[in-house]
Amino acid sequence: MKKSEQLVKKSILMLFVLVLACLSSSVFAQEQKTITLSAEQYQILKQTIQEQDKTLNTLENNLNRQQNRQQERNKQLQQLNKQLNKSKAEMTKTMQTLQNANESLEQADNLLRKQAVSLRILTEQIKREQHKKAVIKRQRDMYAVLALLAVGGAVIK
């Protein structure tokens, strides 16, 4: 792409220098000179000018196409930049959501740990109460047996 642009610039510069040289000799010269060319030389000069004109047109067309492509690429780049910025914004939002979710998970984990401790304490209390209840029942049953034995012993005596 740069080579063709440089080629176009060089061709335009060469054409400009050629035209300037032709004009300078006719404009700046105090006396006009007449150049005589043979028909063959005139045809060669004419053909050379036509070829240079074709080359210049081709180079201009190439330059225009490349400029159009560059404009299209710039538009695509702008669209990609917009998409990138949108994606960055969405990613930032997602990261914030993930951070909030992580904090919520940490809070839930802490709450579960506290509940596990409370459950363990409550389970121990229930076991102690069941043990006390069992001891009280055994004592009651023993007192009932002793009372029956005492009543039975009193009845027998």
C-alpha cells in the first residue's frame, strides 16, 4: 500500500517537474525557441505522454481504491473499538457482580459456620437433657420399685 502511494507521489512529482521544465523554458525565456520534431519523434513524444497519462490515471485509481479501503478499515476499526468498549463495560459490570456474589458467598459461608456451631451446641444440650431425663427415669423407676418393695414388705409383715 505504501509502495504504490510512493509510486504515485514519485510519478506526480516527475510529471510536475517535466511540466515545470517545459513551462519554465517557455514562460521564463525571453526569446521563444521553436523546437522542430520529426513526425516519428512527435509520435513517440505523444505516445510517451499518453502512457504517462494512463499510468497516472491508473495510479490515481489505485490511490482512490486504497483510500476507500482505508476508510472502510477505519470504520471497521471504529466499530471494533465500540464493541471493545462495550465488552469492557460489560466485563466490568460482570466483575462487580462476581465480586458481590463472592461477598455474598463469604457471608453465607460465615453464617453456615455459625449455624454449624449453634447446631453442635444444641445437639450437645439435647444429649445432656436426654441423659438427665434417662437418669431421672431410672431414679423414678428405682424409687417405684423400692416403694413397691417397701409396701410389699409392709404388707407381708
